[in-house]
Amino acid sequence: MSVKIEDRPIEHVREQVIDQLIYNYSHGVISVEAFERRLDEAMDANSNEVLMNLVEDLTLNTDQQYKAEKQSQFSPNYSAQQNSDDDFTLRSILGSNERSGQWVVPKNIYLSNYMGSVVLDFTDAIFTHQNVTIHVNCIFGSDEIYVPDHVNVVSKMFCTLSSFENKSVSLNKRQGPTIYIEGKAILGSVEVKVKRTIKEKFMSFANELKTQLGAGSSNRS
């Protein structure tokens, strides 16, 4: 006997609905305008009934290939390779420093920033550890940390006349690694965010699938 829709966890229902929207759009069942409108409504919905109404006229359901494609797109990059150097330091004194692109993430990262700026970008990074710690020492400076959507972020920062903002988001973090941020900021700022919003990632993923399938356009709303 299936569980009543109103009794299911809303985030599970939201994920199911968004998957069905992406799948039907990628197969040319609904137009890009309808897809974007319904996606906005799905992300803002606060009841399971409202969510299910968004897909009640869509008959196509996701398959195993879709689930595999989604797993590949939305999961952090993991590798069995172990980084030979488990410590990495990024320093900036009256200047700027950045670590981005595809790089292997060590277990411990040290950010030392005095009157400068540091950018640490995990967007395309390869994780080899489930738990990663960033040790922050930011004085009169600014640190920007970009993380993928499915990475957990835990802050243990001590701030004096400073700010710490965590703008990372996630719909489902299941097997994602955890990044611990600890240390101090004095008259500085530390910000954690994503380069692309989750909606932008959904749109990009849906368009990639549609291109692969060569699906035609649809005017269905």
C-alpha cells in the first residue's frame, strides 16, 4: 500500500516532480517557457498537492538512464586516488590568490590572508576525502569559497568585527562530502557560495539532455 501523497516528505516529492519536469522537457513534451515556469513553481511550492499538480498532465516517467545521467551531473567528483600531500596552503598578503579548475582536494587546506583576497573554488575539484577541513586566518581581507551544490558545509568560525555567510544550497546531499570551515576572521569577510544557482544547474542539465535526444519543440504549457 503506497503512502498518501500528503504524508510523504516534501523534499522527496519536490525532487521527484523536478525530475519529471526535466525528463518531459528534454523529450519535447513541454516548451522551454512552460518548463521554466513550472520549475520555478516547484522550487517555491510548500505543499505536496501543489507539487503533484505541476506534473499531473505529464505521462513520461524517468528511467535508469536518466538517473545515471543525473547522478553524474549532480554528484561531486570522487576519485580513489589519494593525494600525496594532505596539506595545502593558499596565502595572500596585500594581493590576491586563487585555486580553481580541476584539482585534487587534500584533507586539510590553510587559507592565510592579510589585507588581500583569496578565492578557493571546489566547483570542478576532485574529492578524495569524505571530510575536508579549511583552516582560515583572515585579517583585513576577504575569502570566497565556491562549493558544488551537494557538498555539506559546517562552520566553526570565530569572527571579530567580521562577517561569515554561507550561501551554499542543496536539495539532497546524501553521499556528498563535508567541508568544515574553522579559524578566525578579524575585520574581514568569509563567504561560501555556488557559482551557479540550483535552478541554473537544472536548466543546463535539461538542455543537455534535450540536445542528446534531439527532441523537437513543443507548445504545451
